Amino acid sequence: MEHTEPAVQIFDRALLPKRLMGDEELAHTICTMFIEDTPQQLSAIEQALEQGDLVEVGKLAHRLKGAAANLTAVRVQQIAHEMERAGNAGHSSLLVNLLPQLQQAFSKLKVEMGKE
């Protein structure tokens, strides 16, 4: 019997409009702003990691985690949370492994949202 990992939710498309009282236009605006802003946040995280500023990585990951949570970008939120904890704990090797996962989760999110 083959063991398979459960599918990880990327984006909770049904929950976002509920959070916004059905305002589809606002949901679209929020999604667009997130997609436009996140590459700069990812770049800042990568730069802080390259400079060895793990506390800053933790702070930046915390900010991204909050934005992703508001958007219901579940997988980005989960990885950003892991990065926040790793940064605050000084686990640079874990951060090096998590960054590509975060970048990939963002890419998948864009596809799922129809923004790629």
C-alpha cells in the first residue's frame, strides 16, 4: 500500500468572499495587491537571509504570514509561519530550505488565483 501525503490547500477561494461580506470587487483588489506586493517581500526575505539577519527574516516572514492569512493563502501562510519561528530561533539551515518552498507556494498561489 503506497502512502501519499494529503493535498495541501493553497488558497481558500470560498472563505475570502465570506470574510469580506460577499464583496467580490474588494476580494479581487486584495488579491491583486497581494500578488503585486509579495515578490518584493520575498526578495527582502531572501536578502535578509543572505546577510545572515535571521531576526529580520523572522519579522518579514511574520508580516507575510499576516497578509497571507487575511487573503486565505493557506500554504503561503503556513510556510511563512515556519520561517518566522525558524528566524526567531536562529535556524538558518531550516530557513535556507524553507525559502524555495515559500517561493514555490507563491507561484502555485498565483496560478490558482488565475494571476499567472
